[in-house]
Amino acid sequence: MSKRWATDIENIRTYRGANSDSDHFLVGARLKQKIALITRNRTENRKRWNIDKLDETGVQHHYQQEMEKELQGKPPSNSIEEEWTYKRSNYYISAKRNRRKEI
């Protein structure tokens, strides 16, 4: 056994009475592995949108026009998942465009 796993061993025992019809003995081991947890700051990667800007009529109107323009070009779909994926990506794209301009 390699040294890498030596700290994981809790107990090793040989079972001499096991009849395996050979001159070898059965060996049993109890291992305890520790799983390392990776902690990440989840708020670091999350993009924050200033949704208070949508209360302004000019920004709200521009965002609505952008969304209507994006959703009009969508081909019809029978799957709800495809529909939601398309709308979600358009919400994100429109918000990103508006954020650069006004938000």
C-alpha cells in the first residue's frame, strides 16, 4: 500500500482461519477517507443588476422594446424547456445591452 493512503487506514486484520484452499491468508482492512471541501465565495461570481433603474420610465421602455424585438424573431417551439432557455438567454442579453447604455 502506498504512503499516500497510509493515513486513511483505521484497522488491518488477517483472517487465518479462512479456508481458501491455498497457502495465503485473507486480509481485511477498514479505511476512512476524508473528502476535502472547496469553499468558494459564491457572491463573487454572481453578477448584480441594478433593478432600481427599471423604475425610470426611459430605461423601462427601452428594455421592453429590446425584449419585444428579441422575442418576435423566435421560431415556434413545442418544448417548454427550449422556450424557457430561449427567453432566459434573451432576458440576459437584453439586460446586458441596457446595462451598458443606461443601467
